[in-house]
Amino acid sequence: MNRFSFEILGRDKETNARLGLIRTRRGDIETPYLVPVATLGSVRALGSDDLASLGVQCTLANTYHLHLKPGDELIKRLGGLHRFMGFAGPLFTDSGGFQAFSLGFGREHNISKIGNIFPQELSRVGAGQEGIQDEVDCRVEDSERSLCEPSEEDENLDSIDPGEIYKLNYRRDYGENSKEGRERSGKVAKKGPKIVKKENLTRITDDGISFKSMADGAWHFLNAEKSMKIQSNLDSDIIMAFDECTSPLSDYEYTKKAMLRTHDWADQSIRYHDKDQAIYGIIQGGWFEDLRNISTEFIASQSFDGIAIGGSLGNSKQDMHQVLDWTLPKLDDRPRHLLGIGEIDDIFECVARGVDTFDCVSPTRIARRGSLFLSPESGGSLQNKFHINIKSARFKSDELPLDPNCSCPTCRTYSRAYLRHLYVCGELTYFRLATLHNLHFMLRFMEDLRESIRAGTFLELKNKWLRTI
Ligand SMILES: [Zn+2]
């Protein structure tokens, strides 16, 4: 038996927000919770001891990428993913189905589940502005980065993020006006979303998904049975059924086909999965109401331990709310996970509708790109997306902590001026300190959110953050 259970400890009276406790064989998860993403078995820039000291309850790792590197068989021989990465708490793994989108249609059309899934948001803010690329990258991180063989640039900088830091470093290392400096900075200094079509690296049939590895060009095949086997080898605690994640650009007919395929694979996932692991089914159906209804009914009728909502959530945040309004009221009291969402305002809206857990690379990824969380007390707002951009010249001599209201190790010790200095110089220390802050911030935010549900003040907290009244 997988020793998995979920208990609802309290419900908000004014919304559908709920306070819960997921029990797994490796510990409990208090919900609502944003699960930090450890794609390759690491929350980038942090060690598992950092996760423990921050109080991280659980993480989510990527089945497909760990299958490729270093290989799930090797991880199994080394005692499973917990032992391999030195993390004792519950681990989620996704099924690899998301890569059907991120390495396939999403890559070909240069769109992500989050960024251009909300093209209205993109056009409203305007291409090229800070923050948008962060969103675009939210779930594309694994396709764009982790799958790649480290480039020469990555090797030089220990696989940290490309972007401004690299540009600055090339200028520093090669001279801004040298031929090599110009070439190299030009190569990586592109601003804003890159609208460049790339090769579709997937082939999808009813049997499964073939992926072309960017590392060596070899094709790898995944189906439900194999995904279950890999997740069993990883020995994670909560696994996902194999699915096909469609794009916001997919039409009705294709979305329907992918949904029916996902339902077949859900059946197979239940049959083949390791019965010591808890398994979540994934609702698909894109942003078509009848398909979402069919998929919700089907997935909820299966003996899954929890229900995840995946796939395209429409063209705007309003569409996402609509998809959730079609879906969530039809579900029973099993835990609900929303794949790939992690902005502050989205979390409020989704928790209010009854979502229990989320996962998103955004908090840690944007930290590495210079966007650091700021609480409302320190000037954070919906308008600045609760971020400051540490690269800004205005922080050059700012002696304040990043967020004077934050008690993380970074804010307790360092000034904005120092962090900006580290960022501008491309110092590796920056990545750790920035990630510590953003993760600590998000964990405390979720804690406050849980406390507000417990105390009956959820809407009060929402209004304080979003200033909706
Ligand atoms: Zn902090």
C-alpha cells in the first residue's frame, strides 16, 4: 500500500479555498502549497540541506530528464532519487507527458504553457519587457535548458542561466569591441521573447511519445508503462499518470484526440504503476468546455489518489479561471494539483477555487534572472508583480535588505547594493542568495495563505496583496 491520504482540515467560508494535509510515506505536506521544482533532482543553485533549512516540504522532479541524465536505472541502483539528491521529504515526479508539449509543439512554435498561453498578457505588457521572458520560461526551462548538452558558455559558467550575465561577462572577458566579444554578446544578448521556430523534437501516436534528444540526436520512446517504470525506479512518492499536454494553439479536433489518448494512457498508468506510489490522474481538454467536462468526469471516475489539472488553460488569466470553474466544482475531496502555475495573483485565484498544490519553476528561475520578490509592506504590488529587478542602477548604493520585511538568510545579511554587485559581476554566489530569498519568500507566502484559511481571513489577505478593494 502506498500509505497516502488527504485530509481537509478547514474550508474558507467565503470561497472554495481549503486547508489540507497530504500524508505520504515520506512525510506530510500542508496545503495549499507551491511545490518547488527540482527538474534534474536539484532546485537550481541550492543544495538539499538548503531546502531542509528553508523548511521545503516536498519537491517535484522531472521523469523524462532524469531518465536521460543520469538515467533512472542508475538512480535506482544508487538507492532512489531521495538518497541520490539527499532529500528526505516527499517527492513528486511528473510523467514526461509535459515534454510532449514543451519539446514538441511548444518548441516548434516557441510558446510555453504559461507565457504565450496567455497571449493577451503578452501583448498587454509588450514584447521585450522584463518579466515576460520569465513567464515564457516558466515551464520551458526543462526543454530549453536542462535537456541541452551544456553549451560552451554553460560549461564556462557552470551551467548557470544565459542572458544578461553572460553578455556582461563576454564584454568583460573579451572586450566589448573585440570581434569575439561582439559575436558572443550578440549571440546571447537577445531581449524579450524569441519568436523563432525550432525543430519539433517529438512524434506522438496512440502508442506513446518519441522524443529526440538534443544531446545526441537519438530518439527515446515513452509510453504509460515506461513512464510508470521510470517513476518507480526514481522511487518518488507522488507520481503523475502519462498524458499528452496540448498547446493553446491546438484546435478542437486535435485537443479532443489528445484528450482521448490521455484517457487511454490514464487507464494504462493505473494498471502499470508501482502500487507503493500514490498516483495523480491529469485532466486535459484544453480550453474547450465540453472536452474539459468529459475529461474531468473520466479522470475523476478512476481510482487515482489525486487529480491534476494540466494542458492549455486558454489565452488569458480569465480563461484559466474559466477552465478551473468548469473543472474544480465537479471534483470530489481528493487533492488537486495545478501543473505549472506559480504567480502570486494566480495562486490566490486558484486557491480560492479549491486548488491544493501547484508547481512552477518561476520563483527560482526569475531569481536567477534578477527578479526578486518584494512583499506588499516593502512596495510589492500587482503592478510590479511583487518583484524588484536587482540589476537596476538605483540599487547601486542601496544599503537596505532586498525586502526589509523578509527574514531569509539573504535579507538578514546582505544589502541590495551587494546583491546587485554580485549580479552584475556574474558571481555564482548571487544565484544561491537570490534563490534562497525567492524560495523563502514563496514558502512564507504559502504559510500565510494557509494561516488565513485557518483564521477565516483568506479574502482579507488576498485584498491586502492584490488590493482588489
Ligand atoms: Zn529575503
